Amino acid sequence: MSRLIRRPVILGATLVLSVIALLRFNVPATVLVMVVGVTTAVLVGRHQAGLFKIRVRPRGRREPVWQPKVHHKELPAPADDPVIAFGEPVVELFASRTPPLSHLPLSATVRSQLDGFALGRTRRIVEAPDLLAHAAADAESWPFVETTVQKTLALAHSRGIQLDPAGQPRLTQALALSAVQGVLLAEWRQLEDGQTIWDGTSARIRASDAFAIQHITEAMERRQLPELFAGIARRPPDFEVRLLLPYALATAFYLRLRGPAPNATAAA
């Protein structure tokens, strides 16, 4: 039997410590406890399944460094990816499921190109492994995640949602994941276009970003809704809980655009 602690024990301890952190400290501390616990459980599970082994490398001996050989590639950037204004998100904007930018006179060809490009970017973001763990270790990105989670929880309270302390860590983690995805999308935009240009309180982004926000939300909604409901004790009949996910994603995207553009060398 492996000398490592079993994964269920780690997950159970993570849940207990998350509740303690939530009751005694604050939401950011709770998110950090969950990220560390879940990451540890994943690594232990993979080790016990034989997917990797922990080896001690003799001093002075160098082994070749693994380099990925296959990269998922996006579709080519659209020939026409118009600049659009993106203001601070309002949750009501996500209530309807109309196609992105339906109010703009974009041709069917341009819409198809934007949609295909956004789908590729969505896939890379949704399938990126250990996003929360990486974001928690990034001192530049994590504050935007914390702020977004706090704003989203405040929105939930203002709309009459009552949280269940026992399940709130799961809800908080779901919101944090949406926020991290929004931060990543914003950093991608800044890597391509440089420092964000602002017109008052509206950021200049690309039309493909609006398509990506909707696609990420649609891809994550089904798997994240159970996590949201786990942390809700009571909700009003006139508010859709699912709206918290796109709100968190878009808010983190908006907040990150105000930050400095990421270092292209570090991002590579």
C-alpha cells in the first residue's frame, strides 16, 4: 500500500479546513485552502493510479527536460475582428441567450469566422489543466480573482440569495474558476493587442472576445451549476442562479483589462 495519504482523506480534510477558513477567516483564504487541497488530491490520485512515480534524482545527474511536442492550435485569426466597447458587466445582460453582438451589422461570413475562432480559444481555456492552482500561485492575476469572487457574492446577497455555509466552499470554488477563465481571456487579449485602451469606463476589446465569453459560459454551465446550488440555502424565484457564472467570468475579464499587459516572455 502506498505510503501517501489516500485521496478521500485529503478531500475530507480539505472540506473541513475550508469550512473552518470560511468561518474564521475570509473567502480568499477559503479559496486558497480548496485549491491546495484539490491539487494535492489530484496528484496523489495520479500517483496511486500509477500515472507517475516520485523519484529522487541522484545529485550531479542531469536528465533530459521534457518538452511538449504537440500543441493545440487555434484557427487562424479572423480577417475582420472588429474593435468593440466593453463596459462593466451588468448581470441582466446575460439573462437572454441571444447570439453575441446581435445588435451589430456583421455579415454571416464574419460571424462564422469569429465564432470558429472563439470556439478554439474556448477549448484551450476550458481544457487547461489546474487553472485554479496556477492562478493562486500568480501574484499578478490572483487579486483580480479574489475581487471578482467578492463582487459576485455581494451580487448574490443583494438579489436575496442565502448561502449554505456547509456548501459555500464549493460555490466559491466554482465562481473562482469562472473568474480565472475570465482573467486568462483578458491576458490573451492583452498579449495580442498590448495594453488595453479605455474610452471612459469602457475597454476596447475584439468582437471575438464576446463570442468566447458566451462559449466558455455555455461549456461550463452544466458542470458548474451543481457546485453553485451546493452552496445555496435559499434563492428568490425571480433570479437565475446560473447568471452568477457569466457575471464572474465577464467581471474578471473586465477587471484584468485594467491591469498591466502580461509579460509575453513569461506567458510563453
